Amino acid sequence: MTKADILDFLKSRQGRTYRRKDLARRLGVKEHQYAAFRRLLTGLIREGVITQQRGGRLAYAGSAEEVEGVLELTHRGFGFVAVEGMDDVFIGFRDIGGAASGDLVRIALLKEKFGRGPRGRVTKVLKRGRSSLVGAVERIQGKYELALSAPFANRAVRLDPAGIGKEDVGALVYAQVTDWGDGWGPIKARVQEVIGSPDDPLTDFKFVLRQFDLEPDFPPAVEQEAASQAKRITIGPGPDRLDLRSLTVVTIDPASARDFDDAVSLERRKDGWELGVHIADVSLFVPPGSATDAEAFQRGNSVYFTEGVVPMLPHILSSDLCSLKPDEDRLAVSVLINLSDDAEVRNARFARTLIRSSRRFTYTEVHEILEQGTGKWYSLLASLKKLTRQLFQDRVEQGSVDFDIPEILFKLDDYGVPHIIHPSQRLDSHRIVEECMLLANRMVAERIPGGKPRRSFIYRIHDEPGQEQIAKLSSLLKRLNLPGLPARDVTSKEVRDLLLAMEDSPYRDLIETITLRSMAKAIYSASNRGHFGLAFPAYTHFTSPIRRYADLVVHRLVIEHLTAPRAPWTITEKSLEKAANQCTQRELAALEAERAYSRLKELRFLATQVDKTFDGIISGVIPKGLFVQIREFLVDGFINADWLEGDEYAFDESLYALKGRRFNQVFQLGQEVRIRVRDVSIEKRFANFLLVEE
């Protein structure tokens, strides 16, 4: 029995009143459940959702505003629902009902607030976020339960004893939910697979794949269809295809890349340059309505890990026929952009093309050629560098925000433990590719939809940050004696100027990370609202159709435009909205999976560094202690306030600091410290540090 059950009953009988026992009887509440049932009623009365009338009779109070969103639970039992157009809605422990983390839920907005933010109550689970779970087997009072590393539901997950035994206690397993229960009792699940020991780092990859329902392999029907498509399509000249094999075309990718979906060319023209951005013509191999298309839609994108990749498309397409390999003819969709010597766009045209890559470069190779300043490829690469540097400068001048937050890279030993961990480097070669792709994406977004009688499209949009997030950021900056931001209507230029002012500051990395967290999340949408971070009036994703479904759909629209510029899309607006929503959700899931994997490997590494000391920076402060990031590795751990010696420390919210009660020593956000790794818990995904006195 949940609050939602009671409300559904009373809502369907608005205007009627019921005594408590009569209501309990009608809802099938058993005698042993009655005390809990009364507590639920008391909570609903306190929230103002139901009213108590004369004689103690109860009735539905009237319709509260209801909204929908995805619930995310915290380790402390409460949660938040992200709702478009408003701040995240706080959901208290008692208001979650039978919902689980990741569920799409309908919530009623309550009159009482959570601080200054909205508060709500789950009234209905619209769609379960997942029905499979991964965790460790526990035996509690003779019954098997599943211990989960991430918050999922505020109740136990009870395992069917069939297929597991005492020898599996402690093992990681993959289980399927069989019964969600009544919202208060345990969730029931059955074990499908025993993954292995949580102490074995070689299980990490499989654990994360199962945890996020990621499947590297494809159904046989999809593999067969992709193979037949490969045989059907001829890679060669055609009447509707511009032959650009005479162009010098190159790819620039990471050394570990196995699929190459973008290439560039640069040709001198009388009045400037023609920059070619050539993208694999993937949509030709993945027709709408095919099994391959349906599978790509479900996956949404490729997901990358140190130990492997979960591809969006079968390997025969992603790593072979659609991959722009050197010295092989390949089908492409090209954006050919005429630029002045000052990188001003004069014209852009689009075409289905036939290209032949002359060279496959890695980022490091391009960097070395540019550093050396000589060689066969230097002239082309230097011209690309000069042109893209001007594109970057122009973009920043217009207000584009350039976040430069490194990615953490691992090198694993034979046992799955990182023996090297380091932040990624951003080279000039990365900038060349970034600017070329940004420009091509912008050209597609600005010019392709404009030729249609309606402007539905798939855009990559980034809304302005919320006032509350900016207020919190400004408050933090002022407490660190740093320049703040306007209280309202902040512009991307003001965010850009803030980050530029941090260039030489010891707080740079910290402020850049905190500022990024204060921004809205970029999403896909069938309606254009512009891109705040890039300061572009219109933007899309076109350049990675091998690994992003949104780009694949955009390719189909580009090709429709080339075929019939004035005709309406054959893809409906509703289909575009559905694709945009799916791509956004799958992108978020991929990011979550990649973060979970990275955190596991970070902790595996820290476990080999126990008792070693490192330089760090305080990256977060809460009443219970300090979060510290090791500068060398960008890996975080926690220092409990009780472990700080020499004084008793209290949280000073005005300083974002812990302050000693007797001697006034302060540990503040952004402060440099020396730490020692105390211990690591893989199971709890936590590392504890100790402060080392200088």
C-alpha cells in the first residue's frame, strides 16, 4: 500500500468522504498493515493533499499541479526529479512510494518547499527505468538479498533461492526483477548470471555492462542484415555522387580508434579556402525500419571503456565499410565550406560524395609534425591549424565558452588494475578537428532546415543556466574573493570572461568544473532553442553517425534536402521528437556507465597507493568533512572531519569551509593540502584520505 494507491482511489471519487476504517476496507488493507496505513493518511493530511472534515472523514483536497520526470535517488534515501523548465524537485523518503531510481514518474508538487526549491510526491510510476539489477549476494536471516552499489530503491531486493547457494554469498550477480511488490515490501528478483568476485578487477568491465544493460554483441538477425547490406551496396562513382577522390583527404583520431567516421580536406582558392568536412555515409547502410536501425535506435550511441567498446552499429559497418580507412574508396556526405583568409564563412554546400583518405593520422602524429615544422604533410596541417585557430578565436569572441576539463586515462596491467593513470592532454591537433566539426555541425543546423516549409529538425540545444544555479555559483566565487556573475540573465560572454579571468589562478580547474556543473545539460530536441555554451543560434550533431544515432537521423534529413529541397520531410515531427528524447536518454546512460567504470578503476588504482602521500586540492566541503582531489591523477577521496587533529571543526557555510572552534584554522574550498591515502572500499565506491601536516 502506498500514498499513490490512496490518492488514486480518492481522486477517482472526488467529492466523496470516507472514515479511516471504511477507506482501509475498500483498499484491501489487512489488519497488520493498518498502523502503517494510518501513518500514510497522517502524512497526506499534513501535506494538504487530502483533507480531514467533520467527524474525521477524509476526502481528496483537490488537484495539485502534476509534472513528470525521471527520479534519481541518493544514498540517504531521498531523491530528486529532473523536470524541464524548473529546478529539480525534491522527493522526501516517505514520498517516493514504490518508485525506484531511474523510473519515469508523475509527481504532485507540494505547497511546502525544500529550502527555496520545489518539493513533490510521487503519484504514479509511468515507466520503470530498469528491470535488471547487478549487485552482491547477501544472506540475511536465512534469506538471500541483493546488495547494490548505487541507490536504487528504499527497500530490499529479495532473491529467489533457486539457482544460488551459500557458495554464491558475496559474489556479483546479474538478476531480473520478477515482482515490484506493493511499494513497501521487498522487490523480488531471480539471478540470471553469476559474474564473479567483486575483489577481481577483471570483472569490472562485465559488471558495468550488466549494471547498465549494455550488450557488446548484436542479435544474429542484425548481423545478418548488416552483412547483406554490405553485399548490396557498391562503393564507387554514381550519378548522384560527387567524385572527390582527387582531393587530399586525411583523418585525425586517437591512436586507439578503430572506426573513422570523419575526415577533412583543405584546398586553396583564389579568394580564400575550401574546407571539406567529409562524414561516412552511414544512412545508406542503415535504412529506416530495418533491424539494424531499430537496434541502433535502442542503443542510441556507442559507449567507450578502456577494456572495450559497446558499438552502436555492427563491426562490419562501424569498423569496415563505413569507416574512412586510408587508401580505400568510401561513400561520404560532405560539407564544403568556402572561407576567407580570416576564416569568415562565405558559402557552404552539401553533397553525397566518393572520397579516398590519403592518410590516417593520430593526434600525437599531427602534434609532432606541427612541432617539427617540416615534412610532406606540414603545409596542409599548418594551414588547418592557422584557419581553425582563427575559427576558435572568432567563436570565443562571440561568447563561446571553452571548457577544458581533462579526461582521466588508464593503462591497465594483466589483472585489470591501472598501473598508470593520467589526465588527457588537449593538443593543437585536437583543436583542429574540434573546430572543423563544430563548423560543419553549425552549417548543417543553420542551412538544412531553412529550405523546408517547416523547421522541425534534430538540434543539439543548450539552455541558459537557471538563476538559482548562477546565484549559488556567484555566492561561491565571492566567498573565494573571485569575480562573480550577474544575478539574472547571465550571458555566455560573461561565463567566458569568468573562465578567462581564471587562466592563471590556482583555482582554475576547480572553478571550471564547478561552473560546468552549474550549466544546464545539453540535450537533443526537435525544436531549436540555440546553444548557450557555444553561443550558436542553431547547432546539431552531424559528424559522428557511426557512434551517435542523432547524427544518423540528421544525415537522413540532409539527404532528403539534397534530393528534394522544397518538399516536406518524410520523417514526421513526432518521430524526430521521439528520436531526440531517446538519444538524450541514451547519452545520459552512457555517461553514467563510463563514470561508473572510471570510478571503479580509480579506486582499484588508489587501493595500490594506500599509505602514500600526494598533493591535493579541497574540491568540496560538507559538515562531515572534506573532499580532496589528488592533483596528479584528478582522483577524489574524503577526509572525515573527526580525523582533523588539533581542534574541533564546524562547517562555516559563509566560507564554504571547516573552521576550528578554538584556533580558527580554516580548511576552505580550493585550498591546497597534502594527503595520505588511508583506505579504499571498492564495495562502497569510496576512498578515505588523511591530512598530512606540513
